[in-house]
Amino acid sequence: MKPDYNIDLITMKKMIAFLLAGIAVVSSFAQQNKKTPNILIIFSDDHAYQTIGVYGSQLMQTPNIDRIAKEGAVFKNVFVTNSLCAPSRATLLTGKYSHINGLTINNISNPFNVKQPLFPRILQQNNYQTAWIGKWHLQTLPDGFDFWKVLPDQGRYYNPQFIGMNNDTTATPGYVTEVISGFAEEWLNKRDTSKPFCLVVGEKATHREWLPDIQDLGAFDNREFPMPSNFYDTYENRPAAKNQDMTVDKTMRLKEDLKVHADYNKGIYGQFTAAQKEKFYDYYENKVSKDFDAHQYSGDALVKWKYQRYMKDYMATAKSLDRNIGRLLDYLDKNKLRENTIVIYASDQGFYMGEHGWFDKRFMYEESVKTPMVMRYPGFIQPGTVINDMVVNIDFAPTLLDAAGVKVPDDMQGKSFLPLLKKNAGVATWRKSVYYHYYEYPEPHHVSPHFGVRTQRYKLIRFYGPADFWELYDLQTDPHEMKNIYPVKGNEKIIAALKKELAALISQYKDDDAMRIMKE
């Protein structure tokens, strides 16, 4: 019997069409837009998603962060692998978990290995100009950048010092967020325009001790911020939550954090100019401290007053952050860079705005482990896009390489989330769970080490070190994570399934220490 060549030809045409469609689906930003994109990453510190308009916040307005989301996408479920400043930056750079990239805690005696593969160096090797300006916080000097200018350690809000590429440290007058923006614009003006650029702007804001810009002092004094419903959490059946040291009540300091009768001649105020000191003194001494003295706050009234002062200073500090994000967006528009520049705004992790009575981060609970992220790329991301899939900060590096049309190294543990942004593409194989591991103990906030898994509905956490216990939360019925249902009878099948998933993630990400603890 002779073969039916007509049928074979039709089949072949279908196969060719299918293959071509597949190639189109996996193509990168650079391939689809025929021009290698510039990349601008604005990476802040401790910025709570609860304070951002596009995340539904009523606490303050963030028109410029919202602008990125309106013109691009907002990611509603972005998680960090280890909610701590330096480890999150290391994960951004490497696309790897803390136990793999070598930086598990904030510690000046444990500098980050900058010689390992970093996404900016890989971009540099593929014809990109790369730069990091602002907060770096990795206890070693940057490497793999054409240009860098970074704050020593945490840096300071006023008249900040910067370390330059000659390892020289000089002070620059002004407010840190404004100064960083100025340096970013200066570098953009001087760059080689024949090459695409990747610029990371590392913001100090909104890190403790929340010193607002002079122009923003008192910006929220007419606001009374509602206290979270679980502010007076008693931490029932949650030993780690009870034993922490990060409450607004007991941990937040009147003098250092809330500027009540601050010492204006040393510490964070010691580098003020006379004019800056006068403005700060007039506001914090003549207004805030006088109010405190006049009312003689104590007990619950003192706790409420501290919470209000914390919120007012934090929001005022965030106000400058959002304003300067707008400044950088305006620069792109003015210099005709908007259309071919990917813009990402994200924080290194989340932050507590009084939930559970806390400030700071660290825990695997939602306000800490979830970080804000918005992204814009005209012509590729449809304006107003909302991404609800679970993205992890190990995904940032491979995504940026993919966007540049550069091969992602096989040992990066994250994966590109570009497919999530492709209209009507559908991603059937995207992750259904997230793995987390926190290490730093006991100082500074006495949060027990722990690891765990989060799915769309459940969260299972294993605490170890000073204590050994499990917590389980149903995020559907208990979104504020108030009731540990691990000991509750009837949850055995759920726990078994989550432990299986947790073990699989531990194995996938090669966390040998966690695997050993799981077996104990």
C-alpha cells in the first residue's frame, strides 16, 4: 500500500506550525521587541506592601509606585526566601537560596562572596553596562559592575557617605533618597549610549530609624492610623511569636526610634548641618517631645502613642521614596528611554506595621515574607496586569537574564517569570508552593530559626534551635495567622501532605541542614 503523501504533508505543516508557535512562546523580551531592553531596578529596604496604594492600602498615597503598576503589572504574591536585608540582596544577585549563595544572616564578619556568578556580571559579559548605586549592605565591595557608588553598611539618612570605585569614602550633602536619585541620573547621563544598561538603585528608605526628609516632617500629623486588629496578640500556642523582641510596646525606643528628646550632637543626628538640626529640633523637640511630656503617657496610652509616632515617621520616610521613584520615571520619559526600559520596583522584604504588635520582619508570617513588586515594560506588559501566581525572589535574576536574551545558568535556583506576563499564554507548570528558611538568632530580635512551606491555602512552619515545634495555618480561614492548628485533630492528612511537599522542596533546593532537622 502506497503512503498517503497528502496526509503526510498536512501533518508536517501542522508540526512545523506547532514548533514555530512554541518558539514564539518561549522567546524573550529582547527577541520579541527586536531591541535589547534597558533595565532599571529600584530596590528599597523594609517597605511594607500594606502601605502601598496598589496593594489596597488606605494608609498613604503612593502615586509613583502605583504608576508603574498602572502602566504595567502588580505582583500580588511575591515572597522572599529569608526575610532579612543582606540575605535578600544576595538572593537578588545570585538567584539562589541563602544556604547556597553563602549569606544566611546580617553579619559584618561574614562578607558576601562577590566572585560567584551574579546576574549583573553575566549581563556585563553580554554587552550590558551595569551599575549599582545606593544601599549595598553586603560587607564587601561590589564586583561585576561597570560603575558602583554605595553606602557603607546601612548608611545614614542625612549627608550620607558613599564608597566609590577607588575605595574612597566621601560625604554628600542632602537627604539620602534625593542624593541616590541624583547619582543615578548622573550615571545615566554619562553612560555609553551604544549599549543597553542595567542599573540597580538601592534605597535606604524605609529602614529603621525612619528619619523623614525635612520637607516631609509632620506630613501625617493630622492622620490617626487605625491599629491592626491583631495588635494586642497574646501569641497563644505560638512560642516563637511570644518570645521575640520586636514589639512596638517593649522594643521600640523612645529616644532613638521615636526621637523623644533625641541627642542632636551624636549618633544618627551627629552629621546634621546647622540648618538641618534646627529643623529637626524644631519639629521633634518643640512639638513631638513637648506633646509627650505634656501628656505623661503611660500604660496602654503610651503604647498607642508610640504606634502613632512610628506610623507617622515611617509614612513620611516612605513619602520621599515614592517621590524619587517618580523622579526616575520622569527621567526615563524626558530622555526617551521609557519604551525600551524594563522598570521594576521591589523591596528586599516585607515589614510589620503593628500586626501582632510588631515592627521589623524575619518571621515566615505574611507581612514579613511577602514583598511588594511592580513592573513596567511598554509593548510587552499590558497596562493594569495583575499577577496572582507565587513568585519568589530567587526568580528575579533568571527573569532579568531572560529579559535580556541571555542564557540563564543551570545552577540558578529560580526561574524566569516572563511567561506569567505573556498575554493569554497560560503557565500550567508554574510553582504551587514556596520554600522559606530563616537563620539569624538570637540577636537582634530573638526570632527563632525556622523553615517552612507556603501553598495557596496553607502554611506549615518548623521552628528549631531554642525550641522545636510546628505551626500550621489555614490562610483561607485565618489570613492574619492567629490560630496554630497543627495540634488540632482532623488535620493529619493536611499535615502529612504539607510535610511531603516541604521535604520535596528541601531536596529540590539542596538545603541539607533543613533535611537533617526534618529527620530528627
